[in-house]
Amino acid sequence: MSRPERSASTCLTPTRRLPTIHPTVASIPSPADARAALVVRAKEDGISEMWVIYHDLSGRAHVRSVPHQRLDRVLKGGVSFARANIDFNVLDHQVPDFVFGAETGDFLAVPDPATYARVPHHPGAARTYSFLHDADGQPWAGCARAALVAMDARYLSRGLAMRVAFEPECYLLAMTDEGAQPAARAKMFSLNALESQRVLMSLVMTSLAEMGVELEQVAPEFGPGQYEINIAHQPPLRAADDLMTVKEEMRALARAAGFIATFMPKPFAGMPGSGLHVHLGALSVDGSNAMDGDGPVGLSPLGTSFVAGLLKHARGLSGLAAPTVNSYKRLLPGSWAPSHICYGGSNRAVLVRVPDSGGKHVEFRAGDGTGNPYLTLIGLLAAGLDGVEQGLLLGEPTPDDIGHLSAADASVRGLELLPRSAPEALDALEADAVLMDALGPVIGPGFLRLRRSEVDAYSLEVGDWERATYLEWS
């Protein structure tokens, strides 16, 4: 029997506190000043090559390595990638219904100086993430980072500073004669589990600190060889960038140690899945917590409407935050992963949880590591903002473990299920005008093309279960 999945926010999760902000905003250096400062810093750091990275709509990092002599030029004009790249899925196959073919030219990945960081395990190398531009230098509508900045600006125009923290879970695997297996067999949350990988986890924490990523903790999780990394609250773009850094460093350092680090939601049928929970908070310009109030589960009117927006758009959000066929082998009733559209206080069975410790904020619990975090945040912020703009109200919170309710009891209580498959979730995303509008005319349809092409490829595969079940019977 499969053990139940533990939440990424278990008893080990630290108290979440939203960082303060101040009414006065520090002056922002001009692009030219930022570029010049980066050239000087790279020289002081002894950088011989700069990795210019952009993330595709599936969340994969694509890179050009630039020698230091060309850094100033590349900071101004970026590096080129084929526009057709947007229509290649994680199998490296061009989708059948592609829009961007070989004749559609290039886009430019222009380094964002704010993301500069030395790569600790590659001396002499540094990296930047990028904003994407058309060949004429204008912003390209296919840039997920720019779309997230635009969404965040809608909150800033209301005097709200959003804060986001991700909690990714992953497995460390070792290759054996039986294939990839958990690297440790220690009991859940135990000191033995942490000590078995102390050297690697200490290196991960040190490397991330050197790259400017603030962690709250690294902890063993429920599954054997499973770990959780809690990242500190940051503004939305910085939070998504930090998550990508965590995943990329974790995979690289694990690979160097002879392991595989996977953020796949359900790598083993009989073991807990790995989630990606998203904590969302809001601060007013005076630094006060805009979600704290005396409404349901301690929420303010703004917080109440924000959560109502998440619930209203929950089905479409599933298509963004949990977009693959493997995602729905984790999101099962009774598995400690959410399966119904509901909210509650410190209840780890609900979709949207409002923790009763730390600064008041909300936690969206259906995401996993196959989602693109920039797109996931665009969707979550768009859904919450729709709730705020519409003044949506909340019903009563769900206090019990609804994952173990019968379908009939859940129906009587009006508890709607999340999508039960990737095709259903992607259809819900496409039907959600608020989410698709926030993603824009390039990103939204492009994301759907990619994920549906993977579903189609999966549907043609014949696996061991099918042979074991039907080979001799049919």
C-alpha cells in the first residue's frame, strides 16, 4: 500500500514571516549604470565566462556561454535563440501544431543584471537570467519573466507589495541494478535521513547562500531519500528566480555527487509524491500585513477576496501549476495532497491553506515541480486579483480531512474535485479567460501546445502494467 503523501508544510515547516517594506522606494539604477556595474563586478570576481540563461515555457533552462571579453556587448544586445524553440516540448520534439517554425527568426535573451551570481561549483563562471526581446530590441510577448513583472505591477498600482515563498520537494536517487532508487532509506523526518546526506545538503545550502538565495531550512521529508527546501519570501520575480536557482543547483550538485535529484511529482507509485507549495502574502505601503483581519480564518477583506479568487479559478490553475500526466498520480484523495476545491486554516487536506502561525498569508498546495514557476505565479496572482476586483466572498472553511470523504458526502457538502487528469486541467486552463488573458497571446497558447503534445505522446506509450494486465488475458 502506498504511504500517504506528506505536505511540503509539515510540522518541520518554519514560521513564515513576511519581510517588511517601507513607503519610500530606493532609487533604481539606470540600465546603463547596472550594466557598467556588472562588468566591473564580473572583472573583480575573475569571471571568464557568463552563462546567459532563459527558461522556456516548460521551465527548462536554455543557455549560451559568453566569454568575458564580450560581456559588455551581450549585456546591451543579448544573445539570440531561435523563436522556434518555444514550440519544442520536454521530449525535444517540435509540437505537431507548432506556430513558430524555422522561418520565424530569433528572439534575444538580454541578461538581467539583478540576477548575476557566480556559479560556486564552476570557478570562473557566473550566470544571469534574462528578459526576452524581439530582434529589434522591443520586449517579446513570449517572455514569462516580463509577464510576471506586468502582473506584479497591477498589485503595486493598488499600493500592494506581493511576497512569495516556494517550498519544493525532491528525491535524491542513486542508480542501481534495479534502476533509480532512493539514495537513503532512513525513516521520515529523522536525523538519520539528514545525516546520510549531510555533506551534499551542507554544500547545497552554502552554494545557494553564495548565489544570493535565502533559505529558511532544508529538511528530510516523508519519503525515503526525499527532501524539502524552504525558500524565504521575496517579491514575485525574485521568488521564481530563486526557485529556479535552487532546482538547478540541487540537480548539479547531486549529479556531481553521483546522485539524481528529481522534482518529479510522483516518481514511485508506492512512495509519497513531491509537491511545490506556494506561499502568498501582501503588504501595504506602510508595511502592514494586508491579509490580516478578523474575517474567516483571520483574513482581511482583501485576503478573503484573494482566496475566493484562487478557488474560483482553481481548475484552470491546476493546468498551470500541475500540468503533466504525472501530476495527477500525486493529486489523489486521502494522499495529503489536495483533491477538492476548498480552503481552511491549518488544514493540510485543503487546496488553499491559511496557516495560523507567522504573518498572515495563504498557501496554494496543488503545484508541483513540472510547472513553470513564472507562469504559475502569473496565474495565482491573476486569480487572486480577480477575486479582489470582484469583491468575492468566501463560504465556511473546511475543518476536516476531506480527502477521506466519500464522493457522495463530498457532493452533499458542495465540494468540487480538482481536475483528475492533465487533459481535463489543460482544458480548464484554456477555458479560463482571466488566466489566459494574464498569460497573453503567445505564452498561453504556447504552453497549452507543449503540454498537450506531451499528453498525446504519453497516450501512445505501452507500459509494464498494461502488459502484465492484458498480455495473457486478451
